[in-house]
Amino acid sequence: MATRSRRRSSRRSRSALALRWVGALVVVAILFAYVQPFRSYRAARADVKERRAEVSRLERETARLEDRLAWSETDDFVVREARRLQLVRPGERLFIVTGVNEWREKQNADKARIP
């Protein structure tokens, strides 16, 4: 009889074992409940990072466009655009040069052959 009482005393009671399993299940359920909010949080952080990068890019583009706008209001810009449109000032003579692209290609080819 002494061996039986020792065996029973070394074993935990069924209610204590059940209580541990219930506690473990509650912890697992709580962890499972936090999975989706954690994923949403990480996705939101990634989205914020992308948006900040986009805002930074747009700020740089805005600064570039403002510089371009300031340049477009200068006299040098007007003269340059008029030349690009092949306009001439009064009293100037217009010369149209053809074959410039072919000449440049030949010059580049000659430079490439020289060691």
C-alpha cells in the first residue's frame, strides 16, 4: 500500500493538469488574436515608408520645376527658345546647315579608330 500512495502523491491531480492546459490554450488564443493586428501594423509601417519616399520624390520634383519656372522667366530662356524655333533677330541672317549629324558621326568614327 505504501507504493500506491507514493505513486499517487507524485502524480499531479487531474484538475491541476486541466488547469494548466486551459491556461496554455488561453495564452495561445491571446497570441493568435494579436497576429492580425501585428500584421496590419507592419503593413501600415511599410505603407508609411513608401508614402514618405513618394513625398520626398515629389518635393524634389517640385523644387526642380520651380527652378525651371524661374529660368523660363529670364531673357536668356526666351532667346534660347527662339533660337530653337529657328527665329532670328531683325538684321540677322539665317543660315541653315545640313549634314551636321553625318559630320558628327564621321568625327566620332575617326576618334574611335585613333589608338
